[in-house]
Amino acid sequence: MSTPATQNEQLNPIQAFRRTLEGGMRTEIAKQLPKGVDPDRFIRTTITTVQMNPELLNANRNSLFAACMQSAKDGLLPDNREATIQIYNTNLGTRENPNWQQMAQYMPMVRGLIKKMYEAGCTKVDGVAVYEKDEFDYQLGDDPKIEHHPYIGLEEPGPVIAAYAIVKLENGEIKREVMPRRDIEKVREASKSSKGPGWSNWYDQFAIKAVLKRIYKQVPSRHEGFESVAESDNEALGITLDGNYEPDMEESVPQEAVETPQTGTKRLVQSLRGRNKEIPAEPQDDGEEVEAKEAQLLGAQGLSEEEQAQLAADHAKWIEGFDGKEKEGEKK
């Protein structure tokens, strides 16, 4: 006579993951999601993504939970259209004493950035890559315009030579931004995954994301949703907010055993790289408090699926309160 499963250990990995999201994490996911986003739809999409990519369950489970929570906070579905979750082999130790682990990394996609541009009040958003064989011309000045005739022949169109974005604002004003290849290369070179398969296989998509983030600077009103997604994308690429490269980290490439930097949300991976530092009992400032809490989240070992989910949920609740304190300080 069979008895119903009462422990995650009696479920297969995808069943355990489903129960975790639909159970202990659902409330915290709902809190992270922007208004208007159905938490059940988000959870169903996440489960479907994992079912289609079961290798995600091989990643550090806390990093997978963290990737899901960051995707929820940004209000993007991890459906490989608005956003994606990838696995990176990450050295959490040092070059002398490596400690390789598979980490899940959330990354917004072009569609996700465009979605946030519309939420920012734009009435039309277009981001396009230009190839070598295309007919392309643009001009600035009193009568700015962009003309683009894509190559539609049988041969390959050649490498990407530029990317551009056109945005129409609510008042009817049209903004344009063009990034030539040399500017796109500066973004790639600032990325710690500059030689990774992302830039190699999807150069056009990465170029479009770069020009969308640049044209946002011309949008008159700030939008926290877009800025959060842009920051998440910068973190996934390993670019600091000012575009500078951080030489103290190592390059990250999905599924390849090479020295890596940013894999997983920036703060979370840095916490895992704490090299077994003890969590300070009395943090000296908020920055140390954040690091301590995140080290607690990702440094946990030997926890059950439900215990990991509860720890992730507690962390999300705590970080939400910390973000609130930061905003109160900005208002003052």
C-alpha cells in the first residue's frame, strides 16, 4: 500500500521544485512581483522553463531560487523571451584553491527591456541590428532620420556593424539612438563574459540591448522598472553601473570550466565567494549587513528543499525591508 509523499526527498527533482514554488515561496514571489503580474502565471512559467531545461536543477539550488526571485522582482517571465535563466560553472574559490559550482544566472532579454520601455510611457519602441550587407544611413541635426534596408539575399548578411533604437514618447516626440560597431565593442569589452558564447552566438541581441539601455537616457521621466532590469542585465554581463570593468573578478562562460566572474546575481555570487568568512554578529554598517545576510542565504549547506526555500523567502523579505530603508534615506 502506497502512502502520499510528505517529504521532498520522496519526490523527483521537478516535483520538489514545483512544490517549493507553489508552497513556501509563493507568498514571497507575489510580494516581489509588480502590480498586475499574476504570481500563479509567473510560477507556472518558471516551472515550464525548468521542465524544458531540466539541467537547471543541477545548479546550486539557492542560486536558482535567487534567479527566480530576481526575475519576479523585475516583473519579467523567465520564459526565454522576456528573460532567461542559464547555468554557469563558477569558481567560488581562488585560482590556487578552486571551488567550482554550477550557478543559475537570471538575465533579461531584448523583449524584456522593450516591455519595460513601454511601461515607462513610450508608445513605440524598436531595436534593430544592422548587418554589413544592409543598406543603412542616418543623419543628425535639425532633421534627424534613420534609413535601413535589410539585406534579404540568400547569403549571410555579414557581421553586425551597428544597432539602433527608435522610441516614440507619449507627446509624439521621436527619439533615435545609433551605436556603431566600435561603441558596441566597448560594451562587450567591458563585459566579463566578453569571450563567452553569449556575445559569440547572440551578438545582435546583446547589441540591441546595449542601444536600448543607451536610448533610455533620452526618456524624460525615470522608470524604476526599466532601471532595475537594466541593472540586472549589467550584473549578468558583469558590467558595473558606470560601465567599468571590475578586474578583481574572473570571467564567466556558461557550462565551461574557465575562470569566471559574475554568475548569478552580483551580490549573491560575491557572498558565495566569501571564502568561508564568518557572518559578523554586529555589522558595522548597512553594506556589511547586506553581505552578511546574503552569505547566510547562499552559504547554507545540507539544507532540505523546504529549508532552502524558507531561507530564500526570508532573505527576500529582509532585502525588501533593506531596500525600503535605502529609499527612505534618499527621500531625506
